[in-house]
Amino acid sequence: METTKLNVVTGAFSHTGKYIAQRLLSMGEEVRTLTGRPDRENSF
């Protein structure tokens, strides 16, 4: 059975979380972000 790695970043719209999510994406990783404000524009 094949396993897929998924990175979940909480606080991806904050200062530190944004850089973590961007770094993972630049490395070709799959990223999901969690937010308490779903109306906010997703910059990823």
C-alpha cells in the first residue's frame, strides 16, 4: 500500500506559519492550511 505524506500547517497566515508553509511548498511537499477565518484570501 502506498502512503502519501501530507503536511498540515496551523497558523499558516501568521508570520512564522506563512514561511513554514511556503518552504514546504517550494520543496514540492503537499500542504494543507487551517484557519479560523475561512473568508480570508488564501495566498498559497
